[in-house]
Amino acid sequence: MKINKNVALSDSGFVFNPSTGDSFSTNPIGLEIIKLLKEGKSMDYVKASLLKTYTIEEATLERDCYDFANMLMKFKLTEADEKAEN
Amino acid sequence: MKKLHYERPIIQRLNVGVMNKFGTKTEYAPVTHVDGNAVKGLLAKYGSPLFVISEKTIRKTFRDANRAFKTRYPKVQFAWSYKTNYVNAVCNVFHQEGSWAEVVSGFEYQKALQNGVSGNKIIFNGPDKSMEELTMAIENNSLLHIDHLDELYMIKELATKSKKKPRVAIRVNMDTGVYPIWDRFGFNYENGQAWDAINKIILNDQMELVGLHCHIGTFMLAPSAYGLAASKLSDLALSIKKKFKKSIQYIDMGGGFASRNTLKGSYLQGMDLAPSFDSFAEEITTAILNAGFAKDELPMLVLETGRALIDDAGFLLGSVISNKRLSDGRRATILDFGVNILFTSFWYDHKISPAQEFSQYSEDSVLYGPLCMNIDVVRENITLPPLKRDDQVVVHSVGAYNMTQWMQFISLRPAIVMIDKNDKPHLIRKRETLKSIETEEVLPAYLKDFKL
Amino acid sequence: MPRVPEIILFYRDSIVRSYGQIFFSDDRGFSVLLLAVSFINPFAGMSGLLAVISVIIMAKVMGLNPAITRTGLYSYNALMLGLVMGIYFQFSLAFFVVLLLGNFVTLLITVWMAVRTSSSKVPFLSIPFILGVWVVLLSSRSLGAIQLSERGVYELNELWNFGGPVLVAAYEKINEWNVPLAFDIYLKSLSAIIFQFNIIAGSIIAIGLLVYSRIAFSLSLIGFYSGYLFCYFVQGNISELQDSYIGFNFILTALGLGGFFLVPSSKSYLLVALSTPLVSLLIGALGTVLGVYQLPLYSLPFSLIVIGMVFTLNNRFEVKGLAPVLYQLYSPEKNLYSFWNQMERFKNDTYYHIHLPFFGEWRMSQGHAGGITHKGDWRFAWDFDIVDETGKTYRPPGKTTSDFYCYGLPVLAPAAGYVATVVDDVDDNEI
């Protein structure tokens, strides 16, 4: 999945989408994921990276990332014509 | 390389301009220990979920209440309301602090007796008292608070057979400015029924009228109502003195003081709304002291406070079973306790704290219990940090009514632990087993066998 | 009827009441009875009466307070001295001179002790008599003119001389009465108080005592027998008790503690029963010491014990149980009725009932001479506040007045009274 190019991020977890005018707040992990995705990395890469960095089981991570990705889509932070890759 | 602590990624939309009324900071601080005992450790040892009662809190609250009244009135007596929490260990803490017992049914009466309370210090309330129960209470010199005329006649009949003269009081209901008036209990003051009942008792002379009782409501937030009730009861007492030259020994103001839980639908937090013991005491004692009693005939003031004394001392520890995303995008968290053991979640928005450290990020969630019933909602809307399976939570102020109204439904009822003054936990009720459910069941023989 | 001259009344009262004083009584009938009984041994009687009269005259001449003389207070010790001397010495001129001098000494000691002890409300009992008698006895050993009388030795002869065969027969008859030993000793000890050692005197005194005061009579019995039983119990010298009638100390102790210095009550009776053993011990102890000098004990044990007891009881921090007699009416019954009367009439006036000015439990944060502000004119003030179990006087955070536990609580009047002024324009203190 790709994050909309215009989305602005701050280090404190503030996310701004200029196309809709919405602002969001996210936690450090969420911010990390969004950053990686914005850089163009795939979801699999993100998951692998997180697995290395944090103490978490793969199954839980899998679930949470899936959920997070859906939220991003719902909030229209992703590019509409791209499909989410699992 | 050491791995970092993981927290589920969340993203939350910020709504500009609308103040988030559910997002008060007080829900955020983690509660990792109760009275010096780690939540994790307690749950590991006694199972999840788990009720925890803090003896220190009980005693402190009781002493505060006692002081509030004793420094305003010469004769004060508390009676512990068994229906609020009749676990023997809890009752005995109150008895140790000097409380009598107030019971509303036969089995509660027996419980009080077995706990060691002497008969003459048990107040027997309630509309349903059988002949056997009344007989036993009369033999033990207990105080019978009469609810209706049928009961009055029952006692009258028993009095002729017994050598002892029953000591009775009547329950009076009245208009105290609050809605609703509980006029289903006791005799009404305004329409003269109470005075009528009093006359019947005194002129009859088979019973001894020793007190007047009222219990004007529950979770009362207006102390002035009590002041009004106290002055009406005092008026009755003075009228009795005037007509019959008889002094009433005590005025029982019942219970009903609010605790610090937040009622559902309340805009303000319960902590800000609940009046202090001092304000109730001020209203009641001022009313009685100014009523016009002669100095040495001031009646004893009896209080049957329950909820306000125990609620804050009770905690419910539980664990997260799973998370869901609802169709409208809200997060739902399922806990291992629900309305089956937290009955008061029907009335209150309990304060619920996570039991482990977390970041400042939070999201709106709804909390469900483990039952497969749609009404099993613990909190419809709460802002909590992201929780995952096996995270633990602490529910505050559950001491009142939960351990008496919990259901034997779907889940086995949990254990209850009391932490004493030295921070040592004691098991005061074991976790139920299948045996607890089946022990009273009788299976007819013809139903034993079946072929599938 | 012509008015009897004051002087006659004065002498009559002074003389008669001296006899009663020995028994802690001012009852005239009883006193006259004692006077009469003292003459059963006529020599003792005469000597005693002479002693009394002489001392009263001395007191008048020296200008002592006639009101006190009239109560017999200055003369009862001399009376006892006279009785003793009359028994033990031959009548002669020298004897009478020594008697007078001895009485004078006794009077001096009496007056000195009366003044010294009056401030501490402690009696002097028969200490002057004892000191006086020792002076006389010790000095008489070196005075040739004073002869010990041999009267006691030839009792029957004496009686014959006095009253002929009738008296002798009567005497013998009386001796044959089968009075139980315990009772016999009691009566004789009773008579020994006025130095008559026979059962007739004892019986008359007993009857007189019974008539004058039932309480005194019962006390005399309780006192005597409690001491006697104690002696028996510790296997003391019972025979000495019998021979010397020193048991009269028990009787006097009982009369003094049971109904004279203390209001009669079950507790005062108990005190008597506990004191007579002390007297008994003292008899043994003093007897041994004084025996070295061949000095008699007489009523020294009783005097010391009763003086000691009265002193201790008068110096109690908390007067509970044993009520002291504040105004002496010289009769146990009168003391008792007066006490009851006072209790009924003035029970609430003895201590003014003041209550603390609050309900419930408060703490006194500063008391008398507290040092913080209770100094000078304010040193007898009391400050009160309320603390919780942790010792704090406020609910946290304690930033406003209403956070303090004692704020707004009712304050009571310590006692009934009238409102004098109302001051309501003082602002609350700042926190």
C-alpha cells in the first residue's frame, strides 16, 4: 500500500492530510509504519522490520498491522487506486 | 540487541472544536498495585477475574463517617447493611469497628447471628418476614422495623405467645423533595398512616416502640433531603412524647448515601458530585438537634449506610480476552468479566484503569464482557490505551452490591481476596467450581440415562 | 429558775466531756456514765477526776481558749494520766504533787500538739498522755516518796475494806459467771480504756455505748474481734492480750477510723478490720522495744496507727470511697446522717459539672502553659482540633478552611448559662 504523497508527518505523531483537511494522532509504532510505507516499503518489509525491533508474536503483529492498514484506508490516508498487499 | 516494548499501532482522528468529554485524564494512570500487592501477582495466584477488597480503605472510610457524625451528635450508631456485601470477612470488619448489623431477610439474619452479632444488635428490615423469622427475631430481642400493617398484626399475634416483649420500630416514608418517593415501603407520614400505626402499637402495649426508621432513597446526591426526613421523624417522636409521655430511643435514618461512582448519563464525574459524609451529617444532626428534644432525651442516631462505606474499598481485577473492530470503526475489547459479576455496570460508568504501563496514546473503545448476550456491556464508551490479549485492567469502586447481586450465569463466580492492614492478602471467598453450581441440584432417576 | 452561772456550766462541761473524749463522744449521758464507771476503782476514779479539774484550772489560768477547754480536748489526756497514776501509786502528798506536775507536762504537750496538728487536720489522740505517763513513771523510779500501790495484789482485802462481805460475795458471784472467754476479754478490754479491769465496768460501758451509738458499739465489737482473730491467726501472744487487756487498742482504733474520722460505711468497717492487724503488729513491735525500758504501751499503738491512717487519707489525690468527716459531730450516727444529707443536697455542687465543648473525639493541641501561645494571662487555655489516623488535621490538599476536619463542627456550651455577648465579625483564618 502506498501512503498519499501529500500526507504530512511530524515526529510527535501528528499526521495531516491536506486533501481532506483531517488531522490525526498516532503512536510511535504507527508513525514508524506510516514512515516506512511513505518511503515506499511494502507491508511485508514493515512487518519484518517490526518483528526484529519489538517483542511481539508474529500472529499478533499480523493481526494488528492488518487492522492498522484498514484504518489508514478508512481515513483515506492511502492512495485510492492501490490495493493493500498482505 | 534488546527488543523494545511493543504497543499496537493506532491512529485516531482528531476532532477540532468539540471537547472530548470522555477523555479526562483520570482514566489514564495505570494501576499496577492495590494496597502494595501487584495486580499481576494477585491474578496469577487467585485466578482471573478477581475481586479485591482493601481493609485499610474500609476502616478509614468508616472512621471518617463515624467522625463526621460523632463530632456533631452525642449518640451515634452505625449498622452494617448486609445486603450491600454480606461476605462474612467484610461484615466482621465493620463489626470490629463497632457496627451493628442490618438485615432484610431470614438468611441475612442467620448470617449475622452466625457471625457473632448478638440478637439485640440486629436490625431486621424488609417487607418479607415469615412467622418463623419473626419468632426467632423476637426471641433474640432484635429490633423489628415494621413495613406494613400485616406485619404489625403478625407481630402482635406472636407477642401474645412469647414471654418477651418485641422491640419494634416503624418505617416511615415521606416527601423529602426528591423523586421518586419510595412510598411502597413503610407507612406514609403525610397521609397520617404512620401516626395511626404508632398509635396502634403504643395503645396495644404488647410491643415496645423503640424507634422510628426511614430510608428515603438510594445514591442520594442531595443531603437536604435527609435533613427534611430527620426533622419529620423528630416531629413524630416529639408528638409521641407529647401524647403518650414516651421517649423514642432511636431515630434510624437508613442508608442511601451516594458513593463516588459516576451514574450512567451523569455529565459530571461521580467524584465531584458525591456529597461528603460531613454534609450528610450536618443536615441530619442539625435537624435533630434543632427539633426541640429535651437535652437528655435526644434519641440515638442510627445509620444503615452501606454503599458509601464499601464501594471505594472494592476493586475488580480482570484480563483482556480479545480485541475487535466494530462495523462503525470503533474498537471493542472483550474482558473476562461482564454484567454477570459486575452488576453495577448497569448503573455506573465505572472507572477502569489499565494495570500496566502504556504510552499516552489512547483510543475510544467499548468494553464487553465474556457472555454471549448482547446486553453484556461493561462500558459503552471509554478512552483507553491500546490493550492486547492478557493485558490486565482494574475496575474501581465495586465494593457495593456486586458481591451480592452477581449472577451464577455462564461463568463461574470469581474468588474474593481481602488485603489487610499490613498489605497481606487473604482469600475470603473461594472461586466457584462446578460443584458450587450443582450442589443443590437433584436429578430425577429417570433422567439419568439417554442415548444419542 | 435562776440562771446557772456560766462558770459552773463551764466546769461541768469541761469535766464531763473529758471522759467522753476518750471514746470520741460528746454525749453527756455517756460521759457521766464513764465518770461513774471510773469510780468502780475508786482510787483511779478520784485521781482521774482530780487530774481533770486541775488541768482545767491550769488551762483557765494560763489563758487558753475556753471554748476548746470546754470540749474536754485539753484535759482528756490528763484524765488518763490521773487514772493510771491512781491505780499504780499510793496516795500521798508527794503523789498528788507529782500528779499535778505530770498533768502540767501533759497539758503542755497537748497544747503543743493541738496547734501543730490542727493545720494538717491530723489528731494527736493520746500521745500527750503516753509521753506524760512515761515522764512520770521514769522519774518516779528515782523518787523515793512515790510508792507503787499494792492494791491490786490484795483485791479481796480491798473489797472487804470497802464494802464488807456483801461486796466480796457479790464479787465472787460475778467471777463465777460463765462468760465465754472471748466475750469476757472484750468486756474487760473495754473497761481497760478507762483503766478499770473488771467485767462490771466493761458491761456498763458496753451498754452505755450501745445506747449512745449503735454504730460505735458494732465498731467496738468488730475492731476488737478482728484484732483478736488476727492474733489468733498469726499465733501471737493471746495470753498477753488477755492479761494486759492491751486489746483495747483495737476497740479505740475501730471507734476512731470506723465512725469518727471517716464517715461510717461498709468501706470504713473494712478499713477497721484491716487496721487492727496493724495495731496488733505494732503492739508486738513496740512492746518489745519499750520492754527494754520497762515502759508501758497503753494506747500508743492505737494512736500511731490512727494518726498515720488519718494523715494518709487526708492527703489523697483522689478522694474515693472512704469519705472524711469534714465537720465533726462527735457521733457516728450524726456524722453518717449529715454526710448523706450533704450528698443529697449538694451532690451537684461539690464539683461544678463542666463538659468539654464538643461532641465526639477531639485532640487537645495545646494545654496549660503550652508554650506556643498559652503563656501569661492565657496560660490556662485549652486548644482543641481533630486528627485522623495519620495524624493530619485536614483532608488533603488542606488548602481551604473546609478541608480541615474541625471546621464547621458544632461547639457546645460547657455548662448552662446565659449569652452575655455575641461577636460574629471575625474573619476565618487564612490557610
